[in-house]
Amino acid sequence: MRKQDSTNARNEASILRNCGMAYALNVIGGRWKPTILFSLLEGKMRYNELRKTIPGVSERMLVAQLRELEEHGLVRRNVFPEVPPRVEYELTELGHSTEPMLQCMSDWGNMHRKKEQVIAVQ
Amino acid sequence: MRKQDSTNARNEASILRNCGMAYALNVIGGRWKPTILFSLLEGKMRYNELRKTIPGVSERMLVAQLRELEEHGLVRRNVFPEVPPRVEYELTELGHSTEPMLQCMSDWGNMHRKKEQVIAVQ
DNA sequence: CAGAATCCAAAATGATACTG
DNA sequence: CAGTATCATTTTGGATTCTG
């Protein structure tokens, strides 16, 4: 087996290996989604309540990301027909299945950031 | 304790809870970094070899992301003084510490994508 | 080979004002 | 309250050419 062959085989293996990652990034990637999901792990929340847990997010972005999460089946949106309106967001079962992944990310961040720093998104 | 108080307390707790996440997103967030790191978990690689394991990445982006990962101390860049040049990238100890997090992401992706789909980045 | 430099297009994000 | 709509800005990405 020549060197070239083993290199190509390794590349193909890596590409395949990266599939799951690519899918995950597609669904929960981006600047806001992990934080949104992580907040919702605490339980259902109304729109403005959720927004307050995520410093720096704009209304536009929060709504857009919530819609994408809903499309991908991670988040359920409950609209109550009241005045003033009330909308609650909560994780679906699929949404809850991201917990280990999100917890890993959060743990890693807490482990490696300087203890004193309080990091806000961005 | 009024409702408002408990809501505020919950928000502050969530904001703090999100710090680690925010830090993690800052360091390994973005479209390419998780895939780059995940590929490098396989071992050190030369620039073009690494590029082949990540379909869709441009030279410009790959270099830029590698530089940022280097700045954050996750990746080491070894330049060999040869002609033609050889540059090898490998994870530092800090880089390796992302393995559980990356593995979680990849596992989640593999678990939930349709088994037949082969997902390329983007 | 491993990039740097340049130019441009497209997408993501932000700020603000407005509305059912 | 929970968004929309609009516009401005930033970031990201791609294509191409060039170089030690």
C-alpha cells in the first residue's frame, strides 16, 4: 500500500466521521442556538423572559433562531389566546436530547475560562 | 417573595449559567472550528491533508480559523524549514480537552440524522 | 506546498420604530 | 407582550492571482 492510498483512506474516513458533526452544526450551530437551548433546559419560558436570560440577543435574532429550532423539532411554541398575548417556549423530547452535548460545552467553558470573568455572549 | 423577584432571580441564575457556554462558543464556535478540531483529534496533519477532510472549506477560511484556534491555544502550528514547505497542525493539551464536547456533538448528529444521509458541511 | 493579497457577493446580525 | 418591518452594518465566504 502506497502512502497516497493510506492518506486517501484517512481522508475519506475523516469526511465520514465529520458527517454527524456537520449535521449537529446544522441544527444547533450558530451564535445563539446553544444558549437558547441551554436556557430552555431550565424549563418553559415566555419570550421576554427567555430574552432576558440571553444578554446581547436582539429581538430579531431570538425570534429567527426560535423559528429554526421549531422547524427542526427541538422547540415547541405555545401561543395562548389572551390579551396581552402570552407565548411560551419549551423543549421537545428531541430538544431535551441535546442536554448532554450542551452540558459538555458549558462545563468545558466553565472549566477553562478564567474564574473571575463573567462572559456575556459576544 | 413576589413573582417578579423569583423571575429576576431565575434570569440572573440563567445568565450566570450561560457564561461557560458563551466562553465555549467564543473559542470553538463558528462554522468550521468544531470540524477542524474533530479532524485533528485523529492526529497531526498537514495543511492540505486537513483541508481534504473538510469538504467545502476554502483556503481563506481554513487558515483564518486555524489562526484563531492557535491564538486561543488549542492548536499548535509546526513549520518545517524545507522546500517545498511543510506545515503540520496538531492539537495542544487544551485542544485535546475539547474531545468529550466534540464527541458529544458528533454522536448526537449521528444519532439523529437520517442514517442514509451523508452530510457535507453547509 | 502553504499560504497571502485582493476584490466582490452574500449572509448574518444589529438598531430602531412600529403593530395586533 | 410578542413580535414585524425596515434599513444599516458586520461578518463570512468565494474566486482568483500571486509568492517564498
